[in-house]
Amino acid sequence: MKISAILLAAGLSHRMGADKLLMKYRGKSLMQTAIDLMSSLPVYEKIVVSTKERLDLAVFPPDPDIKKVINISPENGQSGSIKLGVENSTGTHYLFIMADQPKLTAEAFVPLFESAVKSINSIIFPVINGNPCSPVLFPAMFRDELLTLTGDMGGRIIRETNPEACCAIKPENPELFSDIDNADDFIALCL
């Protein structure tokens, strides 16, 4: 199994009112925190999809395997970043990581990886309080569907139309999977 980790970091932060990925948490921007996390994962390849401005501000570890992909049209929604990530991937699985989950740790990914080994053709994702969340692991058999996504829905429509392929996991530490969508979320994070 060759996992392509794809960090989606090109969102426009409409609900935040500011560029949330450049906001600081524990001394680092949310984007930098996500890059550092992705760098620590034992995966086949690592891809960051973001805007040129954010990529220019980020500090990348001396890892020649990290591929930087510029999304010149972030206004097209999350689907544009997903497509760019998939188009630049060569793995057998796509692990989509969001840049706005600053509490995630490398250990939080272990159950996803373990589930992937057991269910190699499944879409694997955590469920918190009955709601699916990120990160999500898609096998490459869904490549064509991922490349036809539109708008800002992400891969949810693929999960919904392929329930037999879904493998939900319940994380031991659900608080690690919280995401930052608005100013109140960020305030709560910093408390």
C-alpha cells in the first residue's frame, strides 16, 4: 500500500473573516502545524496543495519528497484542491488532511492506517458524535470520482453514494479531530 498524503490548504476562510491558516496556535501558523504533522507521517509521498502566498510563507523541512502544488483558483472550492492533489499523486491511496485541525497528532492516524491494511478497498474516516470528519483515506479505485468533484463538498458525495465501501472508525481521543471553522472555534482552541 502506497499512501499519498495530500494536505489541503487553499481554502479562502470565508467563515473566519481572516486567513485562518496563517493564524498562530502555540507559536506556529495552522498551516505550519499541518505541514509539520504531515512531514512526520510514514507515508509513500507528501503533497501540499495551497496558494502561492501561503506556500511562500511556510517553512518546509529538508524533505525532498514534499511536493508543493499551487492552487491558482481557490475560489472554486475544496474540489479544486482535491483534484490537484490527486493529479499529482502516484500512490495507491489518497490521505486527505485538512490544515485546520491543529490538535491532530501522528498517533491519531494509526487507526486509519491499521484499518486500511485490513480493508484495502475501503474509504476510511473517523466519526465524531455521529458525524464523519477528516482525515479521510480513499483507495485509488475512486480516482475518477475524485477528479470529477465540483464545488466545496469534498469527497462526502463519494462516501454517500458508496456506503458499502465506507469504513468508519471511532477515535479514542475525539478532541484531537476538532477543526477550526470560525473565530469562536479559534478562541476555544486557544483557551
